[in-house]
Amino acid sequence: MAVIRPFKAIRPTKENVEKVASVPYDVVNREEAFIQAKGNPLNFLRVTRSEIELDESVNPYDEIIYQTAKENYIKLKTQAPLIQDEKELFYLYRQVMGTHSQIGITATFSVEDYDNDIIMKHEKTRKVKEDDRTNHIVKTGAQTGVVFLTYKGVEAVNKIIKQTETTTEPLYDFTSDDGIRHTIWIIPEDFNDIIIYELEQVDKLYIADGHHRAASASRAKRVKQNENSNHSGNEEYNFFIAVLFDAAQLKIMPYNRVVFDLNGNTCDSLIEKIQTNFFVETTETAEVENAKTIKMYLDKKWYRLTPNQNIKNAKLVGDNLDVSILQNYLLTPFLGIGDPRTDTRIDFIGGIRGTKELEKLVESEKAKIAFSMFPISVDDLINISNAGETMPPKSTWFEPKLRDGLLIHEI
């Protein structure tokens, strides 16, 4: 049984929504966040990446970062202004990127469901990132980043979504600088009970993106509960904000890899070693046509790698993913990449940047070798979650990204 609750969103006025809405805090570095917020005092990055207000010498996890985030959030509520709906509501959030469209229900979901694996995970989290967002939530008193959930859609809920989308006036409707159209509606309250009932029949929900946000909401809940001698379980900190999408709508892009050196190999000697586990052939194309194929960019040439007889079918679901095959049969044995979560010799390039970015990094000699991957499917994500396994780091890149600052949940 999955718990879903309407909530009283904190949100911008219609006039200033485009100025407030920002990219998620974790898809830009400090410099990029500074540039995006420059000249716009209402940009929500001033809350989620408040270090852009401070000297570059300040540690990004210093207490002053979270205090500044709190002050900026309070200031923004007055200046934007941000308003709060008087009733507990469900919201629709639709995104259109080119020909792709996805629409989901924005609501709050049970932290207890997250803790008890009704909301399933497929990715390990890093403590330093958990610490960061937990401190941010506790200090600001708000969940400012939205978790991206998915499930095998329910017909009755999909009908409500379609009816709201086609017959209700949008709350917001704008196109961001990256060309993505964002539209939000309030779902008529008459549908609230049906949505709650239908989700109660669902056994599992799945985190598609936002594992650190969900983990941090869980940790923040424990902090708030320990501070509250009258804890009842109904307080807002027991729930976290997310958008729930039907899995059939989702678009997953590849998460590509670059490595900064050849681990003492020459190009020729490396290719000879790779042939131990892969058939290697030159190719004119960088895009990967199907699973069980990897493209490699080395010495200004593209190569197609396909597993040979030495790569056996593995017992674990996750070990059969292309990213795992690459890691276990090439990156570790031949390039010496150990734990990709901590190894500084490897970096990950979101598929939205395209294969030209891989070529650019290698040709500029910032990297020595690059790997273009085929995207993991939503079925892979669900199957790995159901098996209780975790994907290798940086396996999935979801687009479009949910904007911060449109709907906020105060705890």
C-alpha cells in the first residue's frame, strides 16, 4: 500500500514564476549556478545553492551555507513573493521536451514507505551529499528539491490526469531557457479521494531520480521527530514532495563515461587487452544502436565493442547491464578504475550533452578515452529495484529535469 497526500504548496505568483524556477541544485556546479542566477535576485538557486552568495573560499558544507539558504528563502518569500495554498491539493506537472511529453502528479509521499521499501531504490547514496541536503532541509524548514518517482500506471489515475490536463486552466505555463515547456495545474479536489484510494492499491513505487533528496528527507524526519516530544506521525516532516509519473512515459538517456589516462597503456596495447573480452571494430558512428554494445572514442577514432564468449551471463540482474559489463570487463582490469564512486580518474557525462561532448573532452586532452552507452530501460530500473539490487553509479540520466522552486513543501 502506497501513501499519497495532497499538501499546501508554497509557490511563486504567476507573474514571477519564470524568474523563480531554477534547474535542480545538483545538475550545475557552483560556477554554472552563479551564472544562471546572475542579475536575477529571485532565482531559486540562491536558496538551493546559496554558496553563490558567498566568497569562493567558503567550504560548500559550512554552516554559513545553510544559514544563508534559510535567510534567502525567507527573503524570497517576501520579494517574489511566494504564496501558500489554503487547501491541501494535488498538482499536475507536465514537461515537454521536443517531441517528448511527460505528466505526473505532484504530492507528498510517506517517509515511512521509503524506509520500509514500499518506495524502492536502485542507487546507493553518498553520505556527504545526504548530510548536505539534510542540513539544508532542517535549516530552511522546507523540502526545496523534488523527488522523481515512477510506477506502473493506474488507468483510473491516468483518466483523472487526462481530464485535468484537457479541461482545467493551467496554474503556470512557460518555457524555460533550455527550451523545455513546464505546465502545472491544480487537480480538482473532487478527485482527491480517488487518487488516494487508487494509490493505496499499488504495492510499489520506484525512485527514478532523487535518491539523495529522498534519503535526506528520511534523515530530516528523524531529526524533527527527536525534537518533537508530541510526535504523532501526521506532521509534515513525515512526508516528502515528489512527482509521480507513469513509467510508460519516461525517457531515460545514457550516462556516458570518460577516463583521464590510459593506466600506462598505449592506444594499441589497450585495444589488444580489450580484445580479451570484446570484439573490437572501427565505426563511423558514435551513437549506440542497441544494448550489449558500447562505443569507445580513442585516438580520435570511434570503435564498437561487443562482448565475446568470455563475458558470461551473470546471476545478478545489475551485473548484466552494459555499464556493469564495461566496469567489470574493461574499466577495472585494463584501466585500473576501482570504485567509480570515489575514483577521481573517471567522470560521468549525462546523455543530454551528446557524444560531441565526449569527442571534445578527448580531443582537448582533458580525457584520454570516452565510452558512449546505450540507455538503460525503465524495466531494467524496476527489475533491479524489485531484486533488491543497486545499479552501478551514474547509470541513468533522466530528461527533462524537474524545476526547483515551482512547488515547495514546508515541514
